[in-house]
Amino acid sequence: MSFHNSVAFELDLDLKRVENVLALMEQGATIPFIARYRKEVSGGMDEVVLQSVRETWQKLQALDKRKTAVVSSLKERNLLTDKLEHQIAGASSLARLEDIYLPFRPKRRTRATIAAENGLEPLADLLLQQNDTDDPAALGLQFTGESVPDSDAALAGAADIIAERMTLHPDVRAGMRNLYLKQGRFVCRVIKGKEEAGSRYRDWFDWSEKVATAPSHRVLAMRRGESELFLNLSVSVDEDRAFSIITKHFPLRENPAGVLVRSALEDGFKRLLGPQMETETRLVSKQKADKEAIAVFSVNLRELLMAPPLGGKRVLAVDPGFRTGCKTVCLDEQGKLLEHTTIFPTTGKTDAAASEVTRLVRKHRIEYMAVGNGTAGRETESFLRGLKLNIPVIMVNESGASIYSASEIAREEFPDLDLTVRGAVSIGRRLQDPLAELVKIDPGSVGVGQYQHDVDQKLLKQALDSTVMYCVNSVGVNLNTASARLLSYVSGLSRTRASSIVEYRDENGKYLSRAQLKKVPGIGPVAYQQCAGFLRVSEAANPLDGSAVHPESYSVVERMASDAGTDVQGLMNNREARERIRLNDYVSEQHGMPTLRDIMRELARPGRDPRSEFEAFSFGNVFSIDDLEDGMKLPGLVTNVTDFGAFVDIGVHTDGLVHVSQLSRKWINHPSEVVRVGMKVDVTVTGVEKARKRISLSMVQGTPEPR
């Protein structure tokens, strides 16, 4: 079944564009490829829109698959009617579909099913009529028997049937779901006796707020406190409103039968429907909170991966430590390990450490120094600066470096090296190229998330992998230096294909052209088409192999060069020659104006890196939380952005928090509107809790001095 119309309608997109994009996806085209090289087909959709198209398409497919299964189940049991089939076909969501199917689902025995087995459904039907002349007790006597000893037992069984029938009514469920989601409130209380042990959750000891507006971080925090058995969390609604929804479909009359029906409906709400709706509301709110938290994580990760690279410079990198010393490595321009050693600058062996660093700098022509920001980081940085070698010393966030050090990737790269030496190498390479190094680490371990261990791990991995893929393909990858892990994120390349590319390179030497990829086992025509434009061969005979121009467009560039009276290299080098090109002359079915404009931009700056230029950063003259005083103004680096504010590294081993209220004087929707991970900021210390290691900061200009 085609869902093109539904996707286009739901996302308010042009139907033809949606059809074209979905056709490409069905043929194996990736989102980065479509966004970069099929703009004419997609109408210029970016990665976010394309992702929405794919997710909506998949959601509709899942709904259709479930509808087919429901219809099949009903047919097998001879329960399918024309009316029911029409209702199923018109269901626009899984929730609505399941509500329609719920009364017909094979279910476990309940009080109501037992009552029905005892022949009490006709009594329930009579009671629901609420005739003024009916005496419920007398009606009940007509349905007594071996399993129903008296009228009271008969009426109780009929009430159970009424309660369950109300609970299964699709329109009652839909109305109640809407009430819980839009008007329901979270109610959170501390478990008696757990006040001291659960003190970190004190903000939620007596808390209530609307489900619809509760932010992600608070929902996840309350749920974590509940899972750790410090908090009780529930969802409440106005019971009068809830009952009005029920009586809209089960109207009541003022007579004895009506009194009994009211009691049955109230019991059904409290015992069955209410708890079911609370469970469903908690699930929906959790899914919403997960989605928001994952979105924040993805934005932070993108900023981290797209941080400005130092580039091809020789680096001395240090993984600092006190007792065990500082693991020190020297890397060449491509990140190759040249030498490693251990120095002890903070344990009384300063002279020896200074002599060794000076030797390494001179021997390997070091241009920059990188120091991990962990334990002893600021002290080591101070020592290196004090050597006055006229070499910039850069602090590097080492989150996840230990994860890399113990990983299979690190063992394959450096099988004979200690974990701490591998960590120092990772620190140095992070400075040279954050993207190339950080892709070797599980994205969930890089320290820029918000409750990342509490959210749906499958969805988190999918989102973060998509983010990494976006970043890798935006920057492009050097085919002759990239690791298999980095290559695995390139459009069209699986981990197996990426490994094959590296194995071919190891066996045959450097790639001399993009076309050589076709010789790699597993790289067929489709894979080559998807990956080629994102891979770079900087020293190839064809200069276009080092650019983002796709091989399928080489012929049009060659025509341009010929028309301009030069060759491709000349066209790339000569601005005047490029300005003589009239793009309208080259428009074709395959090459529309968007692609031609992209080609011209690429010819002007072949292989350009979209990341910003690297700028060195230095912390202020503070080294621990004990050095801080209220009112201090300090430089800092944003390390994480959350719903409630931003964490900033000011060089004291504990990040400070700039609450959302202290980010800007203007009202903002989210901290990401003001700051991003990696941003250099100026902050003011507004509070220090040394015992709890909490630092409060402000970025609002004119923050008053403490009294």
C-alpha cells in the first residue's frame, strides 16, 4: 500500500517530492546522499525533513501492518463485521486501533468474563436500560442458579460486566485518554522514612504539575527517584470530569437501576479504566520525555563532533595524573604515534619532567600541547606553560577517553600499549580532529547527554548514530587516513564495507582515485554511488577526487572547463574562468540549478571543511573549587546543554551550572537558543557549595555583586 499521500499531508509537503524521496529510499539511498546530491528530486529537503519523511512513512507502515493483523484475527474468529472493518480502516493511530480492537481481543478470565459465563450478560443489559418499573433485586432473582446463589451475587456479576463494558468502550477510552494527557497532573511524594537517603530528590518530595507541560528532565528525574524507591509517583485527574466522559456514553437515570449502574461505572473507573489510563499516560509522557532528552543529546553531540579541528599539527599530548605520573605521547600531523613516555611534574620530579618535555618538543618539532582536563589537568597545564617553550597549551575534554582506551578499536590500533598511553593518544587526536577521534567512542559516553541512561536505549542509539552520520558526511572523510570506524558512518558504508576499504588500503597502498573503490570487495554500484561524494583522495590525478563533487557530475565540470578554455584544475584555480560560466547552459534532467550551484561553490573551495577555524582557549587563574569566590568573573567552556541550563567548565575539575534563568535577560524557549556545547563564554560565580561540589554561575550581564 502507498502511504505517500498520508506522509505528504501529515508533514505538509509536496506530494511529488515525497513520492520521489520515498522511491529513492526504497532503492537504498541514504538521507545524507539525498540531502546533498538529490536536491532537485527532494526540492531541497534537509536532513531533518528527510528524517521526518522516513519516520512518518515507517509509522504508517507499522499501523497498516497492525490493521492487517487485527482484521485477520477477527476473520478467523468470525467476529469481523462491515462496520468494524470500516472503523479499523479509519483508525488514524495505533492507540485508536487498539481501542477498537480491545473488546474483541482474546483476554484472560476476569470477574466480568466469569459473570458472563454464568449467564449474567442479559441482566447487565436490562440494568443498563434503567427502566423506572424495574426492581433490581427482583431482576437479579431471575438469574440465580448453581453458580449464582442469590440476587446480590447476580447483581454483583452484572455490575462487573457493566464496569468492564464501559472500560472497553472505544469512545470512552479516547475521551479519558485526552483528559489524562491534557488535564492530568503528576503527583510526587517522598516515601515515608526515605527523606534522608533520598535527599537528592528533595525537590520532588511534595510536587505536582500538569502532565502536558512537565519538561523532560523533571519527568525523567521523578521516574528515576521512583525506580530507586525514594518517591511515589502517580497521575491524577478531576474525577467529576472523568465521570462526565463516562456518562456521555453511559447515561444515568434517577431510579434504583440507575443507582446500581452508577456504582458499577464508578467501580469500573477506579478499579479498571483509571489505572489503565494512568499507566498509558505514564508511558506516553515517558516517550515524550525520551524524545525531548534524545533531541537535546543529539544537538549537543552534533556541536561536540563539529568542534573546530586543530588540523595537521604535531602534538605533544598528556593524560595527567598525580601518583602514577602523566602519560605523554608525541603525534605527527596525521595523528601517528611517534614516541611515548611518563613524566612526573607534580611529585617533586619537576626538573626531570621539564628536561624530558623539552627534549620531546625539539626532537619531534612539536607545535601544540594537549592536556586532558581530568585529575591533575590544571596542575599539568600550569607546569607546561611555565616551561615557556612558546608553544600553545590546550586543555582537552577527556570524557570517554577511558572508554576508548579499553575498547576493541584501541586494542587493534595499539595492541602493545598500556590503556593510559592509549588515552593520551586519544586526547592528542581529539585536539587534531575531534570528529575522527570521537566516532571511535560510544556516543552515549561522551558526556553531553541529559538522563541518557534513563531513556529508551534503542531510540537513543538510532538518534545518535544518525547525528554522527550527519556530521561525518558533512565534513567528508580522507580515504587514505580514515579509520574503519570513521568510514562506517559514511553514506552507503556498513562496518563490513568500511573494514574492506581499510584492508584493501593496507594490502595495496594508498588509494590513487575514488574509482579505485570499485575494486574493493563489497563495494557495488549502489554503495559506490552513495559513498563516493563523501570520500576524499587529496593527491589524486583528478583534482575533483579531493572535492565534494560527485563522480556522476565530473562530466559536466569537464564541459565547463573546456568551455572556459582550461582544464579542471585550471577552473578550480582561476576565479575569472569560473565567473565566465553560465550555469543555465548546463541545466539538464540530472543536473538542476541547485546541484550546479553546489558544484561551483565546491570548485571555489574544493574539499572545504564546514567546521569553524580553531581558536586556542585558556582558563582563568583558578585551579580548584576552593579558589572560587562569589562575584568572580571567569572564562569558561560550555560542556553540556540541558533543558534546565548549561554546564560550564571553568577549570576547577567541577563544572558549574548556569541555570536557564541566568542565561539571558530575555525569555527563551530553550538554553540551546543562547549557548551550545564547545562555546567560549564569560561567566560570573554566584554561589559555591563546597561540600556538595556545586557551583552556580550566571551569564546575565550586570549580575549584581554579592553583598
